[in-house]
Amino acid sequence: VDTAVLSNVGRVREPIPFGALGPASELWFSPPCRMPLGLGMGAATYEGRMFLMFRYRHAQWSAEAAARFADAYVDLLERTTTESPDATAPDEHGWHPCKLTTAASTGRQPASGRQ
């Protein structure tokens, strides 16, 4: 039985227009998380930033447990990308690293109540 799902839409290279409002400045989403899945994570890169969202089942995770998991996950991603000896150079495919953005780093209040 799967217990988690990660959906990565990858890098969105073109601005997402909203008419007179101009282009989107952020891109947030999370995949469905129906039982028995306990965790859904959505990742997208837009405007040079990676947006990462966590959705969890309240029947399986407490708010505190979900926050601890999210903090540990983000910490690992940040260490992986910033401890690279050449973290700003493009990789062999010409991709440049991006800045990780979470709901906490934007000041947004996520649905879980985690800041």
C-alpha cells in the first residue's frame, strides 16, 4: 500500500498570465491525498524558485508530526542544494539551481496551520 505521493510538474518556463493582473508570481499546488495515502507533496519550479507544498491526512498525522516532517524534508533539500561544491553552476543539461520556497518562507499560512 502506498503511503505517500510526490507530484512534480517540473520547471514552468513561461510566465502564467492573469490578464490585467499580470503574470503569476508564485505557483502552489498539491496532489490529491485520499486514504490510505497519508501524505501528498507537490513541487513546481517557477520564476527561478521551487515551490513545495505538503498535504496530509488528519486521521494519520497530527499537525505537529506533519510540521516536523516538512521541516526535516525542507532541511534536507536545502542542505543538498547548498552544500554542493558548485551549487550555482548549471548541471550537465544546462539547468540552473533554484531557490526553495515554502509556505513558511513566503509568510503564507498553510492549511495545516504551519508557519
